Amino acid sequence: MPARAMKGRGPTFIIGGAPRSGTTWLYELLDRHPDIYLAKPARPEPKFFLVDELYERGIQHYIDTWFAGADRFPAAGEKTTNYLENPAVARRIHEHLPSIQLVFLLREPAHRAYSNWLWSRMNGMESEDFDTALAEEDERERTVPQALRYARPHAYFSRGLYAEMLKPYFAQFPREQLLCLKFDDIIRRPADLAVRLHQFLGVAPRAGDVAGLDVVNPSEKRGERMPHGTLACLRERYSAAQDALVELLGPDFATWEEP
């Protein structure tokens, strides 16, 4: 499936994760920009580079399915939040789209894990309490049903090992093609984040596009809070991964603003 066989306009950027970190907000922000084409519908996500059966259909199928009509836009993209967690995806994207821009949105990992648990519970995929689910994660990941092998509904802790998951992308792509953003900035500085993202994608900055754009995270709307003891234990478990993330991305990721 060589890249030269492609006909038509493919994506110029991909939002690749992380799950439960505000990627739907990012998608909706970019959908307001007149110079950006986004693959639709937003759900189900394309997952082309993730799901073996879809990838086997070929890159032309991907372009024809998701990017018909993208030619007249300066920028075009898609969002598949599970791309980040699979190193094979980095290789596949690079094979076909070596000049692609990649956007990753990262959230304080303990809160991300808890949000993921809330989401799985809301969708009928989780019956255990959070502490039990964390303790059983490794075993459940080993025995995940074939139908759920890409969704991975019980991958709570492992999805917060950001440096480990990002390294295959940094190995495949020049650093200037990757942009890592923080969920904190959606909450605290959304206009600044919008400008930075627009500039990265090569379109005119439109800070005003954030007006009225709320964080879309229905699993957290009931206001349930993680127990303080669990939060402290999780942050301790993530300490080495946090150090690795700072080494990879720099001091901007040394702290998080989520309490």
C-alpha cells in the first residue's frame, strides 16, 4: 500500500489522543474554523490506522471514506483517540503520511484514569469499584474479549503512561510535526490554546472560536470525585512516568492544574 498510490486529498493532521482528555472539545473547536475540513461523523471515529481489518482495506479506502471534499480546504484532519496507545499506528501513519501533523492532548493521568472508569461504568462496561478495577487491570487487559481489543474499556492506569506511548511517534516523526497540549489549558486558557493549535496547523488564528464551547465529558457531569487516598496512591504510581514525560516534552508538563 505505497503512499504514491493515493488519489485525492488525505489528512494534513490527526488528533491521536489521549482518551478522556478533551479531544472532543478540540474536534469541535476545529470544526468552527472555515479553513479546516474534519472527517465526519465525529463518532464513530475513523480508527483506520488502529483496527487491522480497516487498515487492510487500504489507504485509498480511508481517503475516499473520510476525506472526499477535503481538497478545497487548507487543512484537513480526523480524530481517533486510541491512536496514541498503539505503536503500530505510528509506523502505519508514517508509511502513508510522513508529513502529517500530529496533535495529542494530555490530562493529569490520575484524573484521566478516573474519568475513563466513569465512562466505562456509564456505558455498562464496568461493575467494579475504581480501586478494584485498578488492581485487576493487568489481568483484564490480558483477557479482554476480542470484540473489545481496540476499545480496551478497562485500560485505566496504562493509558496515562504518556511518555511510553509518545516515544514511537517521536521515533517516526520530526519533533516539529508533533504538538502536545494540556487538558488544563482547555479549562484555564482556552483562547490561548486555540491560537496555538491554529498556528500549528497553518490556519488563521481564531481565539473567538472558543466562545460557548464547553468541555464535553458526560461521564463526569454527576460531580463524583475520586477518593483522596486513591488519588495520592495513583500519583505515586505515576511518578516515574511523570519524570519520563518531562524529560520527553519539557518543563511545561512538570505540573498539572487539576486538583
